[in-house]
Amino acid sequence: MIDLYYWTTPNGHKITMFLEETGLKYQIFPINIGKGDQFKPEFLAIAPNNRIPALVDHEPKGDGKGGAKPISIFESGAMLLYLAEKTGKFLPADLYGRYDAIQWTFWQMGGLGPMAGQNHHFSNYAEEKIKYAIDRYVNETNRLYGVLNKRLSNREFIAGDYSIADMACYPWIVPYKNQSQNIEDFPHLKRWLETIRERPATVRAYARAKEVNPNFGQPAIRTEEERKLLFGQTAAVVK
């Protein structure tokens, strides 16, 4: 059994997508980031960066000698890699295919996610609308969409077969309207987005999001208290 510490964000969806694809047994422990659950000591013991998602696997593969103790992992990219290695799925076995999928997963972690996240923040959540910041991140998001669109021009999925690279990127493309992007400008990306959206596991993963968070799909910031919890935290929250 896997304990998944989760909230309904793009990084959270990555992991439910993988778990639904593989049929691994898991239970969700909601971490309501709008209420400050991410700062509770019991969550920080698993996720010291006070960000979701995180997991505890009570039945890791271990070293083959049996009796492996539970393992906890935070950071969604590391979690995807762990789950792929645990199951032997969605990560090619050959050297070239394996690192092709890994490098595009890291591309999402280091580029698409952070840039789209800053895009969301300055365009939608920042109380002061700073034109330079909005232009900077909208344009960089556009560039990254272009990179992915070109990559998908001659293949169905990012690294050939469907892999953790696709699961990492998909939830960050879903909110393209909030990122001020026109998906029609990226036909290969649009085709890929529609293909993954129709996968039964993706449908189930997003259905779980609606079960966990009745406000899923609505603006993440609805009160001043939520704004204070989500933005402007300092080192004091992890002491």
C-alpha cells in the first residue's frame, strides 16, 4: 500500500495519473494547502520542503532479501522515477530510451513547471500586475510550448511510448488558458493533450481530484488567509 500525500495541483495529478495507470494500491491523505496542512510537523517529516506531493511506500522492492522498511519520497519527479522503477513500467529499459524519458521529465521539473507556475502567479494571483513579470513568464511559457510542440511533431508521445515524461508534462499543459497560451498555435501539442486526456487512467485521476477537493477547478486563492498561507512564506515555517 502506498500513502499519497496529495492536493489537486499539477504536481499532484502527475502521481495519481501514474498510480491509476498501474493499478498500484494507494490511499490519499489530503494536504489542503489553502488551510496550511503542508506546514504540519507530521507532513514535514515526509516532505521537508513543505510542498505536495509526497508518498510513503510500505512495500518497497528492497534489496531482494525481504523485510524492506517503508520509504518516503517527496518531489514529484523523484516520485515518478521511483514508481517507474518499482513497477518496471513507463520508463524504457534500454539505456537510450530510459534517459530520453528521464531528461524530458527533468525538463518539466526544471523548466515547464517553474515557468508556468510563475506565469500563473504573476498573471492570475499577484495583487500588483507587473507587466515585465507577466510578459517574461508568458513568453517563456510560449517558448517551452514551442519546444514540446516540435518534439511531438514526429512522435505520438514525448519519449516514444507513453512514459513518466508525458505524465510529468500533461498536468502543466491542461491549464493553458490560465497561462495565456493559444493551444491552436501548437497542433502537435494539442493532439497529444487530447490523446492523454482520453486515457481511462487520466479520467480516473482527475475524478479523484474532484472527490478530494470540492473546489477543484476554481481559483486557488479565494480568501486573504489562503493568500498568506500560499505566498510569502519564510524559513520560519520549517523550523
